[in-house]
Amino acid sequence: MNVVTLCEILLNGKTAAHIVLADTHNKFPAILSILARDADEIWHLGDVCAERILDELRAPSRPVKVVRGNCDSNFEWPWLSILFGAD
């Protein structure tokens, strides 16, 4: 995994905690569960490889946005996505 970042994003006067990650390649390190607890939203920027990784990150009140990487075979995931500001 190349990127795991927990960041605060200010949008429309509200601050939200986001996890930004990429290149998990079928792996789910334990640190992700810990970081995900406090996240309002998770962005996976490609090379998920196994959808079960996204299932483990999802929670009822926490959206997970994903874009397809070159190793992903789920063609329903977009190559490009507007991650924020498009509501």
C-alpha cells in the first residue's frame, strides 16, 4: 500500500475527516480499521483488486468512494471521479 492519509478537509464551512488510500492490492492492514473508525469518508484511489477491501471499510454512515486502478477488474468503478464539491 502506497498511501494512507487521514486528513481534515474543509468544505462548505464544515470540516470532515477523510482517509485517502491507494494500492491496497487485496490487503487490509489492521491500521485501516483503526483509522476508519474516525473517518467521515474514505477515498480509495485505485488498485483495490478485491472488493472485499471496500466492504471492510464501509459503514452505514461512511461513504467509500473509489476510482479504478490499472490492476482493478471492476469496470463499474470509474477511472476518474469528482471526489468532493459536486453535491
